Amino acid sequence: MQVKLNESLWVINCLNFQNEKKIVLDFYNSIQKCRTDKIPEILSLHYSEDIIWRGFYPFNEIQDLGHLYKDFWQPLKKSFTNLQRRMDIFFAGSNSLSSNKDVWVVSMGHLMGLFDTPWIGIKHTNKIAMLRYCEFNKIVKGKITEVAMFFDIPHLMIQAGLKPFPLETGISLVQPGPISHNGLLFEEQNLIDTKNTSELIEQMINDVKIWNNFDKISLIKELRKNWKDDMIWWGPSGIGSSFTIERYVEQHALPFRNNFINRKFNGHICRLSEGIFGGFFGWPNLTLTPSQKFMGLKTTKKSSDMRVIDIYRREGNKLAENWVFIDFLHFWKMQGIEILKC
């Protein structure tokens, strides 16, 4: 992809995001080290009073620091002894969807701890547990004002010996970070790299919006415009991960497109890039109706939502890796099934 830097369009990327990154890293350091009873103090120090915190079901949207402590952080820290945040990706940037170009900081990896007491109804194991997560943090005037913190809870259920979904078309794994081992962008990044990544992600999104390829050959052709042949799709538990365009088409993309009707794209709340990494989240991203069994479970003809985070790594002029988080507990609740109670 040949890119000429347009200063009028990309002047926002001349901003240095190091202050915003430090605010988030300071919060991470404080929340990891503090005692459970000190969490309210840490939240008040780093979060704004009018926080909007979005989490996967059963947490949903929380707009009160007291509820955030009681409903999320206190139970989490109690259940997972010596909780560690093991980041694989960390970057920041301006929200391309916002008129005031608000700044967000993104991290992705696993929360690891000793699963010593039950959490949201999942029986503890007394062993190491890896809770796969991705988090978007909006920074305004030195405070975190909005958060999207998405988890792969079904993968934790699998680690606890449960089988939340009868059928996966890919495979569920404890997922690694980027093969390039360069996902922690603690330093300021090259503006042209950022622009290239942003433009490629936009191009890919526009292709997906069309949603008109429902056979293997045409779908492979569509994907090859923006993806490397040896791309890796690190999908959520219940679908699982796939390697190479051809296997991704066979194991997820084609079955997914042929399974759903009345698809509506609701847009994203935040979309940003820095260096060779980028991503977005929505609330919800998609509203669609299943037409047959999905993930081995019976469906209804009810329109249901998917809350999604996507994180991308660009390699040259193609996308190489994609980490995906989908709130399947919420989707299936809308379908009439409580996965946590199965």
C-alpha cells in the first residue's frame, strides 16, 4: 500500500499519547498490588465519578464506582488469588469515530491467578486460571471516563472442566500474543505505520459490510484483498481459532455467514490504530437472526445482539492476526439460554 502522509487529516496523530498510557499503566499497577478493601480508593483516584463501564454479561453496563467495586472488582480479586495482568498488546490512539478525537488506551492479554473460590457461578479449581481479556479505556483530563472490558468467560468455564458449547468449528486455546512479540507499544509510534494500519482496517470493514459472498471461492477471494494467506483468527471460545484463510473460511467465516439472516451492522463506539496494531468495539456491533443451530445449540428466530472487540496486527500491506471477543453469554441469553447455568 503506497501512502502519502496527509498532514491535515492526520495531525491528530502528532499528539503524544504517552501521558494517557501512563494513566492506564498506573491504574493497572495500583489495582494489581492493592488489598481488596483499598480498591474503592484506587477506583476513585483513577476513574471519573461519572464512569461508564461496559463488561460482558453478567456485568453489562455499570455507571457507579460503588457498584463497580461490589459487582466486579471485589468478587474478581477474591476469587483469583495473586491476580496478575499479563499483557500481550498495549497501544493508544485517537478515536476515528469521534468528532473531538478522544484518546483511548487499549490492552489485551490474560488475567492470571489461582482460581481459589467460585466466580459468577463457575466452580473454582485451586489451579492457575487464565481469563482472556481485552480492555479499552477513554482518557479525559487525566481520568479514565469510559471502559469496555470484555472477557472470554466460556474459556474460563472450559478450564474449570465445563463444556458450555457442544460444538466448535475451530479450536479453543490459551491464546498467545502476536508472533512478532512487539505488541506492547510503550513508546511513540511511526505516524505512517499508524495511517497504513487505520486505512487497511477501514478497507476491511467496508468489504465485510457488503456481506454478499456465501460460497468458499468468492469468500476466499474477498479475504485475500486484505489478509495474508497465513492469517490467524484468534476467535472466542464456542467458535475457536483458525489458521490460514482457507481454514478460516471453512471453520468460521462461511458457516457464520450462512447461519445468520437479517444482519444489521450497528457501528462501533471506538475505532483506533497505533503503529501496526488497531482495533474497535461496539455495544452491540451486530444484530442478527440465526436460521439454524449455532455452536451446537438450538436457536430461535429471534433477532439477537453480538457485542464484539476486534484487535488486529498488520504485516506489510495485509492483516496478519486478529484477536476476537464476542459476548456469547449475552447473545445466548437473548436466545433464551443461560450458559452459566447449563
